[in-house]
Amino acid sequence: MKDRTSRPAAYDEMRDSAGGIRSHYQAFERWHDEQSAEAMAVRRLEADLSFRRVGITFSVAGDAAGTERLIPFDLIPRIIPADEWRLLEAGLKQRVRALNMFIHDIYHGHDIVRAGVVPAEQVFLNAQYRPEMQDVDVAEDIYCHIAGVDIVRAGAGEFYVLEDNLRVPSGVSYMLENRKMSMRLMPDAFSRIKVEPVAHYPDLLLDNLREVAPHGGDDPTVVVLTPGMYNSAYFEHAFLAQQMGVELVEGQDLFVEQNTVYMRTTQGPRKVDVIYRRLDDDFLDPLSFRADSALGVPGLLSVYRAGRVTLANAIGTGIADDKATYLYVPDMIRFYLGEEPVLSNVPTWRCSRPDELSHVLAHLDELVVKEVHGSGGYGMLVGPTASRAEVDAFRERVRANPANYIAQPTLALSTVPTYVDSGVAPRHVDLRPYVLCGKDIRTVPGGLCRVALTEGSLVVNSSQGGGTKDTWVLEED
Amino acid sequence: MLSRTADNLFWMCRYTERAENTARMLDVNLQMSLLPQDAQTREGSWLGVLRISELQGLYGQKYASISPHDVLQYMVRDPENPSSIFSCMRAARENARAVRGSLTTEVWETYNTTWLELLKHLHTGLLERNPGEFFEWVKFRSHLARGVTIGTMLQDEALYFLRIGMHLERADNTARMLDVKFHERDGNGQESRGESAGAAPQSEFYRWSALLSSVSGLEIYRKVYRDVITPDRVAELLILHGDMPRSLLASMRAVADDLARVSNQRSTETERRAGMLCAELQYGRVEDILASGLHQYLDHFLDRINDLGNRISQDFLVPLSA
């Protein structure tokens, strides 16, 4: 019997081990101390009402009644000091630069495979490898225009990248709305604390998208492609389109003629140059991918391959963010950039390797086990909090299909004090900064901070009952 | 602008306008029913409510008889009744949600809040407790939506399509209300056409003042005519008076003006038909309309409104390939 209490105490972002307030939280804590419990309760209620009125709700997958739920917003921000952010930013840019070079390489000369850094089967036998993209040139050689990199902290200075989301990362609208909300509810805190702004993200995004328009088009037309209003992230799609001042289109609004993509407008067809698509590869073009997709645009792929429209992100980026490719990212950074990675990977076991599999099976109750292609917190096992029966059931699934799983040590994710029913208590958090890759690589300071509201839980996904916090990156002194 | 977006905007406003008009009609009917009436008149007026929306058949499938309670429930909160206030507000909000990126934040939040508040009012039984207050609330939310739209939206295509939807629906509703009220009178045979030019007897006074109230027209009538209420003038005010905001002429003028603003290569014939209709209203005389039969006139008018709606759909809203 293993001692389940032996996990190291989590790093508290606000307090040091002696219980003192860390310097970057002191100004906030002074402000917070001055607030009565009632005033904070009123603010929490107001935040809730306001999110409902704005309609920042998400629909729950598989719920036909169209129930709309709020993602709980917590008033206590995650605060990041300027020097820590500098480090994170450098690491993020380095990582996304290497990942982008990797995708380009995979769909062109395969240097990294020939050099033996990444095994051929990991690339070419991967369901996320898109043969349609082989030797296709995309504008500015950019594939992952928008990346949402999940970062966790285990100890002081101990940041790990958990996942590189390079397909259609979501959540940036929450980052923006959370900031709006905290500035509205706690204006006096902002007047005392210098927080780096984030509201210019939509401008950066539009800039980024216009930069990657197909050659020869000045004043390119950018659109946001959504699967429609019943998609769980519809709010975000509409929000970004509105903030950028571009059309929000569905597949039915676009059509292909004479190797050009058009949208149907009240004044007739209008040419489209850049599509920020919030639709998975499989649904983009029923002629090339899933024939049953009613969400896509027939013929889109051929226009894309001809370089006459830009898709952001590019088709086939999934090859770089699956959980098995993840293992090779530090090597990619060394291979393409000749640099040491600034941000580390979480140590990871591949169940596809017999020796690593046996280690994983022997330590299931200590590890986090994930599906290679899974996302959203579905299909994963958190060993230390799972029941005996859950562990046993998972063991069978891993045995039956080892290559489908990877395992990682259960990191003691750092915590931030959070409003819960019993008062304020530490809850585990992660951070998803957004990285924009155009002619330059750019970030906005901070990102979306997700918080696991259940005591002890390490799963922060909103689909699993997680909430969000505003993230404050402090300005340099 | 995307055809689909224009379509959503058009219907968003039509449904809001319809919800408002339903509330107006129910409110006035409710107030009328507080006056001394015989049972037959009372039932007739509630039947009229259903007739305006062409719902007698559907209602009959659910309820055996016509009672104020059942009609109110059916017209306000029944999700199976496509014209109930509930259904209209739901459709308005769904349309708004589909195009929230084309609306200002304030407009979207107004629609969203209206929907959330409606759910709350229906849940807490405001309709049953104080129907007058509920109908006032519906009207107020519609006023608010209109005000926020005009006050915050860029004056571009989006606004024009919104307004086309709103005014087309308004013309439709005013015509229907007129038709039903005149039909009631003629059906009761209380008055022959020859006498209609004279002052109305007391019972008639309430009929016409109710009709005027339902379109916020009682005070306007007093101001315009400074005289007793006669059915002919009521018809004139609601059909031909261009300064009366809910009249057919005012509504159709607004439709024609906005159609000219969104004009495209396909829409010439639609604009011509809207212009014709306007001109006829502009130069029409109430004597001629009554002489040829008000019911036929309004019936024909509703057909033309319907035709315009279809043509607007084809010209602008339905996505065509090229």
C-alpha cells in the first residue's frame, strides 16, 4: 500500500512556505485585506450576473437541451512578476519558433527525420500527418499562427510545458473578458498595482492574420470561420470577429469558384484571403476530408494548396502537438535553433516502449496517464486521486492499446488562493499564454489562468468543473 | 455584409416587433374585458386575438373553448405557439446570438437580458400576478432594443436590414389589428356602412379607442383630429397618416427608404413594388378604401407585404452561389 499523503506540498503563488506574502502579491493582498467580506461577495455576484448578461456561456457537449453554463470566474488574480514573465515569454517564443520550423520541415525535406532526431514512424504513421500538405508552400512558411501553450509550475522557478496546442486553441476571449471584469469590479486595485494590459490582443491577431495573406493582395479580407452558434466556443468566435471587425462566417457562407474562395454577401460574392478557422482539419473540406461534414467548404483544400487562400492555423499542425511528438520538442529546439530549451517538458513515459510501459503499469496510482490524441481532460487518469477500481479499469485500457497512452508524474501544480464555499483556500492552477506567429512572434503578457475548483483536484478543464482567473503580469519597476 | 447575417438581423427585429405587437393587443384586450360586456362580446374579442395571428385552428387543437386565461397562456408562454411572446423572444435572441458579432455589445446584451428576464418573469408568475405589468415590460424591452439599436449601431447595411424587418412586421401587424376590429364590427351587424361616418355610440367608442390604444394612437388621434372618434378616421389615421409611427404609410415609407439604401443588382423589381405601395398609400383616400371594402383592401395589402418579404429574402438574404 502506497502512502498517498506523500505528495510534496504544492507551491503557493501568493505565500511562501513560512506563510508570508510573496513580494509580488503584497500590494494586492493589502487591497484585499481592506475589503469587507460583503463587498467581495457583492463583486462575485456581480461578476456572475454580468457574465450571464454578456452571454459568456458555453454549451455543454452532448446536452441537447442547450443548457448554457458559466465558467466560474474567481476574483483573486494569478499574479506573475515581471522577471518571471520575461523568462516565460522567451521560452514560449523559442518553443513556438522551433515547432513552426518542425512542421515546415515535416511537410518538406524531413531533415529532422533524416538526422535521426525524430523517428520516421512517429511522423509518417501518425494520424495527424496530412499527406495532402507534403510540399505545399504556405504564406511566410507559417503554420501555427496562433498557439496556446499550457504551462504549469511545480516549484520556485520550476515551469513545465504541459501541452502545445497548435490546432484551434481556445480560451483567449476569457482572458480578455476576465480582465475587463476585474477592472470593472476592482478599479481601485488597478490604480494601485501596475498591471500589463492585454486588451490589444485582437489588434495583434488581426495584424498577424493580415501579414500572412496570399501574396499580391493588398488590403486582404480576413474572416473567422465558425462551426456555428451551437459550438461550445461560439461566443469566442463571435467575440474575436467583432473585436477584429471582420465577418464571422459559417461554411455555408463560403464557396469556391475558379480557384478562389468567396463569401456570399448582400451585394454579391466577395473574395476571401485569410480564414481564421475554428474548425478542425477533418471538417474543413468535405471533398478532401470527412465527406459527411456539413460545416466546411467544398473545394477549399485545392484553393489552399494553390496558395490562393491562407488558413490559420495551417492544415496538419496536429503532427506537432500530439502528446507523443511532445517528447521531442526539446530536441527540436536544439536541432533547429541550436539553443537549449528555456522551458522544460514534463518527464514523460511512452507506453509504446515495453520497458517504459512496465514502469507505468507498476506505478499507475502515482502517475497521470493521458491519451496521445486526447484533449479537454477527457480520457485521462489521475492516479493519486483515482479509486482502486478506476486504476484497474485504466490498466486494462493501457494494456490493450499501449501506443495510445503516455504517462507523466503527478506534478504538484502550484496553487493560488481562491474563493470557495468555505471561504478562501488554495486551488491548483495552470496558465495558457497565447503566442501569435506572423513575421514576428508575439505574445500578450499573461494568458488564461485555469483553476481546479474542487479541493485537491489537478484537472483544470472547464468541461471538468474548472474555473478561471485573471492573470496579472506586473510591469517592470 | 453576409447574406446570412442580413437574414438573421431582419428576423431578429421582426420577431421583436411581433412580440411587442402581441403584447399590445393582449394588453388592450385585457383592459377591455374589465368593462361591462356580454359573454358573447367577450369571447368574440379573445377570438379576435387568435384570428389576428391566424391561430384559431392551432388553438382549437389544444383547448376546447375560448377563455381569457387559456388565450393569454397560449399567446404568452406556449413554446409550441410560434407566435407566442415566448417563441418570438426566443427566436429574436437566437437570431441575435447568431450575429452577435455584427451587433454592438449593448444591442446584444439588451436582447440577451430580455430573454433572461423573460424566463425569470414566466418562472415567478408575473403574467398571472400582474398581466398589465408584464405587457408593459414586453413593450418597454422592445422600446429599449429599438433605442439601443438606433443609439449605438453604425448606420450601415446592418441597421438598414434591421429596420426593414421591423417596419415590414409593423405594417403587417397594424393591418391585421385594423382588419380584425372592423371585421368584429361588421360581423356583429351593429352598424351598416352608411352610418359609419357618424359618431360612434358609446359601446363603439370603446372598440375604437382600444384599437387606437393598442397602437399608441389614442393621444395622436386627439391631437390630429380634435374631434370624436369615428371609425373612418381611425382607419385613415392607421392607414394613410404618414406622421403616425405605426401607420401603414409610415411603415412602408421606412421600408422603401431602407430598400433603396441596400439596393443591389437583383433588387430593382422589389424596390419598384415597395415604391408603388408607398405611393398608393401616400395618395390614397379613406373614402375610396372604405367604398371598395376595407377588408378586401387590407387583405390585398397583407398579400403585398408578404410578397415583399419573400422578394427581400430572394434578393438579399438567401445565399445564392454567384
